[in-house]
Amino acid sequence: MRAWGEPAERIEAAALIVTELVTNAVQHTRTRRIRCRLLRSADGVRICVWNRGRARIPAPACPADPAGLPVEAAPA
């Protein structure tokens, strides 16, 4: 990204995003092969991380309030 002339703050943000995405890929797959690609376009930089694992994607957690308690739906 430096070679592309991207500003330092964008490079730092991209590094954090890549770290998070690769961490997720490692946690949710059994394969040892994880790929990362950065693509430059007129609109910015696209970050792609993927693997060939077939691990089951966990279901999303129920929404919670700031205290971590489940939020109930309001009555109709």
C-alpha cells in the first residue's frame, strides 16, 4: 500500500482489518491455508481474506444490551 501511495492512516487501518479477518479465518476453519489479497481501485482498497475450510459457520448471537443481557422483542 505504501508503494501505491496510500496514506499512513489507511495503511494502519488496513493492517488492523487484515489482522481481524485472518484471526476469524483461523478460528473458524480447520485448514492451514488462508489467503489474503489487497486490490486497489479508484474507490480505495479492497481487502479479501478466504480459506478452503468447510467448518460450520456459527449462528449469530442474540442481540444484547450493553450489560450483556439478552434483549427481548417488544410486544406487538
